[in-house]
Amino acid sequence: MVAWARFTLLLTTCLILVGQPFKAEANSEIQATVNFFHSTPASEAYFESAYGYAVFPTIGKGGFWVGGAFGTGAVFQGGHQTGTSELAELSLGFQFGGQTYSQIIFFQDQRAYERFISGSFEFDAQSSAVAITESASARAGTQGRSAQAGESQSHAGWVNGMAVFTHGQGGLMIEAALAGQKYNFVPLAQ
């Protein structure tokens, strides 16, 4: 059992170190990701109706039974950046491989936006997401069930005041795991 604990600690440390290069500090990366989601029919309408959004240009994810993901991004309200955010994920279950993806979270109203920027926001394993590129996925939880395959685009609805879209960038990952994502918000210096 000690060997398993050491392996898990080593894997988690590697994931954190591997995730460091995926920090999105360049405004051009953020703008390119926003432009991509803005040009995608599934997410385009949310830019007009959302109170704000958080965008993560590149999130690195990997795992072997125990997994993790890390990425940084920017938070916007009213078309202006209000801060930065870090995403960290821990997952447990059948999983193998690694991948990178982009993510955008739309806030339906001020209440949802304030809940996200309150300092520490978490999505549980039942959070919903729509994959825009070719993939296959299924999710079930207290917030509902969803499934999709191929290039089809499901309509994402508001769940607890938020709508989440993801776009796969590359890699290969097989996963049937429970995961939790944690977001930390840092406001821009005035």
C-alpha cells in the first residue's frame, strides 16, 4: 500500500508540474479562444445573453487511475477583464492518458458571476459540459444526464446559472471517473 501512495503522490506532483506550461498569460491566447467559441454555433448565442464568462485557453489533463488537470484563464464581465482564474481538477476512477482542451463558462446573471468570483468555486462530478469537437461522452448526476457522439453539438442549457463548453485540442484519454473541479479567482489590480 505504501508503494501505491508513493506512486499517487508522484503522479499528482508530475501533473502539477506538467500543468505549469499550460498557464494562459498571453492575451492573444485568450482572445483566440474567445474568438473560437464566439464563432461556434453552439456557444455563440451565449455571448449576447451572458452576464459574463471565464475562459481557459489550454487545460492540461492526465491520469492513470488517479488524475488531475490544471489551467489558467481570464474572467470577463461586460466585455472587460475583471481578473484571472485557476482551474484545478482531481479525478479518481478508470482513466488512462492525457489531453488538452479549452473551456468557457458563461454566467447567466450577476448572482452566478458573483458566486464564481467569491474566491473559491467548485464544480462537482455532475457538472455539465458540451464538447464542440469530435468525441464521445456521457454524464449522469444530480443535475441531469447527457450523452453525445461524433460531431453533433448538444444544446447546453443554464445549470445553476452557468453554461459550460469545452473544445478538445489534442491527446488521447479514456476516462470513466469521478472528478471535481475547483476554480480560484484573483481580481485585477486596480
